[in-house]
Amino acid sequence: MSDAFEKIKREEEELLCRSYSRYPLAIVRGEGSRLWDVDGREYIDFLSGIAVIGLGHCNPEVCAALEKQSRKLWHVSNLFYQEPQLDLARKLLSTSHHGKAFFCNSGAEANEACIKLARRYMRKVKKRDAYEIISLDDCFHGRTLGTLAATGRESLYDGFTPLPEGFRQVPPGDLDALKNAISDKTAAVLLECVQGESGIVPLPGEYLRAVEALCRERDILLICDEVQCGMCRTGKFWAFEHSGIKPDAISMAKSLANGLPMGAMLATDEMARGFEAGSHATTFGGGALASAVAAKVVEIMLRDDIARRAAEYGTYFKEKLQCLQARYPDKIREVRGVGLMLGVEFKNGAREIWEKLLEAGFICNLSHNVTLRLLPPLTIASEDLDKFHIALDEIVGASA
Ligand code: PLP
């Protein structure tokens, strides 16, 4: 490690809460699908700030929108009508069947909004004391206390209990378990159509349609967490579109403002009746600066059909990765995912492969130490996908 890196690392250990274990890298600059570290070394980014940089680092059009808005108005609070927020709402709502938008600052906050609206809708509109949220094992919905309870991973609870009541999990794919879990206290089912943090696990369309039918039959709400799998990443604007389901609400964040903190909930007009002025809010939500940037992101995604691009490039990349699986059946267990949200699971752990990739100049994520999680910018060039594939081939071929 260089002196420059060691200095940054030492200082960070001194100054920042130890809430994360970090990669051995100090990144100082980004452009498109490229990142540079403190020593000037170049990397190809297959992580995108964990599925955030959908349109590439420092996208010139997004930078221009940021600069323009930054000289006009940053923030006045949600006590005022603001055009950038309306512009974003119009654009976002044009992508789905929902009728109302709520803006916040992160994925966890977007899920909190969905959970709170579901509970309030049940109580105020349906006049039922239904509050329970059923989510799925291996899901991830955030780290606020409420979304941690929805996430249901004991390993993340350590030292944080008690968590809020009214959350339970069932195994994904098990419809009977879900049927048995639904009671007159159930307000909603919350799920990710493609589970991201658990290592890229797409839920089968048949299962999702059956869950939706069950929600309709039992008159409870269906909420899709699109924080990671949404915004074109899977090859459709929203991941729920692959199965044809129509969730009552969706949450989003990550690539919504291409790196500026921004989250949102879209809800049907019917479900949105659960909120009234004063029900729920956040100071920064829908601020002019973040909204103008997010509106530009959505505009570009629609104009350039980034979803179709992600589908095409994703199919191309997945086929290459599947060829590697066919070549190394004793090492690679599975290649899964859709669009540019792909996972490569290894039979004997993937940490060493991940480290070698980093040494070779490729940044990606490692889930549960066995799966390489690949989430490149949706604008990545096919040559960069080829470079990754060639490097992975060499590294896996040389591995024990
Ligand atoms: N939901 C999903 C599916 C996520 O992947 C994440 C973060 O990884 C979250 C929610 C939480 O988002 P945030 O970290 O912005 O609160």
C-alpha cells in the first residue's frame, strides 16, 4: 500500500465511526465507468457505488443540471411549492401505474414511507387495525430501526434491540408459508423482485404473480422495494414490470439522483389516501437541488432507453459469464440475475477471486463471501464487459 493510502486509512480509523469495513482503496476521481485511486491507478467500476451510479460517474448532463440548479435554488423546505419537485414527480409517475409521489433522502427512508403509509391506509381508510408487514428471508430493506425489523436478519440486530413490533419474514418462493403468515393484522407484503444484498436472487415471475393474487384476495397491500433493482438496472424501468404485477407502492433511491442522496415512494392514488398533510415528512425530501438532478436522471433514462440498453448489455454479459461457468463447472456454482444486475456464485468462496480482480483493476462487490455481485454503470461500454470477462477467466483458471 502506498504512503498516501496508508495516511488516509490511518486518519479515517481515527476520525470515523467504525460502522463499515472498507475496501483497501481510497478513490479520488470518477468518470463514466472509470475510477482513479489516490495513487492515480485506474479501475473499471462494476459496483457503481452499490448500484447508484446508473448513468456513470460525473455524467456531463447530470453535472450540468446540478450546476444550473445550484445557482438558482437549493432548498426552501417542503413548506413551499417547488417546480423541480413537480417536474420530477411528473417524470417518475410517467414510468408506472402509480398516481402519487413522496420524496425523501435514502432507500431506508423510502421504505419507511411505504411502511407508514401502509399502516395508516389500513387504519384510516380501511378502518382495520392492520399493521403487520410481511417480508422475505434474505431480503434487505435498510438500517433504520423499522427497516431493520423488516429486513429480519439477526446478524444485523446485534446490540440494537428492541426493534419495532409488527414485522415478520417468510421464506421466498414458499406461497403456503405466506398464506399461513397473513392474518387480520397484516397490512402489507414487502419484497424485492430481485434480492440484491443477498447476492442477486431474482424471484420467479410465477411466485410474484401468486403473491400479488394472494394480496388482492386477502385485501392487503403489495409493496415492491425497487431501491437496488429499480431504475432500469434489470432491463425494465422497474423490476416489477418483468412479472406484470402492479404493486400498490414502490420505493426507490440509489440511482435516482446518480449519487446525490435522494429517495422516493410512488403509491397508487388509492393507497396515498392514507396520508394527509402532516402525516409524514422529512426536511430535505424533494429539495430543489436533488429533485432537479433526479429529474435529469429520469429524463436521460427515458430518452436514451437505458432500460433496453441494460437488457441488451446484460444479456451479452450474462452469456459470457455463463460460458465461464461451463468452462469451470467445478468452481462456479451459478450465474444469475437480469439486466446489469448479475451475480456469479462460486463453490469454494469468492474472496480470493474478488481480491485478484481488484489487483487487476476491477471493482465489484462480494456477497456472503461466495458471490461476486456485478452492478456496473448502465452506460458501460461492451469493451469493458469483455475486459472483465477476460480477467475473470484468467483469474478463475489460475485459482486453486
Ligand atoms: N432496499 C434495498 C433493496 C437496498 O439494497 C438498500 C441498500 O442497499 C436499501 C433498501 C437501503 O437503502 P439506503 O442505504 O439508501 O438506506
